[in-house]
Amino acid sequence: MPNLVVEGLAYRADSRTILERIDLDVRENEIHALLGANGAGKTTLARIVMGCAGYVPAAGALRFGGHDLAGLAMHERARLGIALTWQEPARFEGLPVHRYLSLNARGPAPSECLRRAGLAPEAFLHRALDKSLSGGERKRIELASMLALQPRLALLDEPAAGIDMPSLEEIERLIIDLRRAGGAVLLATHVEPVARIADRASYLCGGRIAFTGDPAAAAARYRERAR
């Protein structure tokens, strides 16, 4: 049964069409990869689903868990169970990591979430979530926050260039943890091995969904276009 349904979605910015006639669904408890090159519109689509400021579709419909998302602000979508990671992980001056991981938490304790994200709790629990942390450390803390939140739908956007990613094995373990908690995952990536973790994959190209189905087949389409 679909959890997220996107129908006929279009988005334009500065008179440019970024997304056009997007049809996509993410089923309950599914890992769904959104595979595409940098600049294909993956981040834009994730931000539209999350309801980020300035990301209002020009056409189409969005539904989540039976709710029409039109007009709902980001915090209202968060209450429905949607959560997003950012290309540039957040910094909060003066906010300790353990407090950040406790906000609206429904899952494991902060120390356990950090451990599952590949960080030593004793080294990070009481540090501030600020510029003293590297981009890769903040990304892992952000992923730990997903484990703490246990959202119904986790929108995992790939990090900006220069930010270290967890290993493929660590990403797979984190995603499986989110699914075990009852959530679905929409995983935006341009990395084929990451996409192969998914149950299904959609290939985004030229602002449109060119293929949805087996992750290996989606990766083959992506690889063929990249030649």
C-alpha cells in the first residue's frame, strides 16, 4: 500500500522547469531509491515533499498516509511523520548533541543512536552541534537523529560535495534500522551501489521519472545515460 503518493507534480524556479509530470509512490515500510545525476532534481523533490519554504509545486498532488499535503507547512508534515536530512547538515550553536537527539525522540537513547551511526557516544554526546564538528560528523549525528525520531517516512538526501558519507554497510544498517521501526525510506543518491540497497528504485532524468522498478535495472538506465 502506498504511503507517499506523488501525482503529476511540476516545479519551476526562475521560469525554469526543474521537475515535470512526476509520478512516484513509496510504499509502507519500503526502501525506495531516487537515482539521478547531480542537478537532476532529487533534492528539489525531497524538499517539496517536506514542505520546505519556497518549494511549492506548480502543479500536481501530494498525499501521505491518506492526507493531502497541499498547504501543510513543514512542521505539520513533520507531525504526520515525515523527516528530511539535509545536503548540508544543520549546526546549532550551543545545543549539545544529546539534547538534539532527544527532541521529539521516540526511538533508542541518544547514546545508542550515535553508536548505530558510527560515532562513539562518550566523544560526542556532550559536544555542541556547531562548527567544531566536521561535516561528516554532523551527517552521522543527523542520521542518528533519524534513528531517534523513527519517522514514518525518512527522506534521506545525499550530502553536499566535500562531506564524508558513512560507508555503504553503515548506510544499509541505518536504513534497515529505520525499516524495523516501521518506517519507509526515500533515498536520494547518484551512487549506484547505494541505490541497490533499495527494494525499488526510480531513475530521475531531465526533471522526469524515466523508470521505476528493480534497482539493478534503474542503475543500468542511469549508467547507460551517463556514457
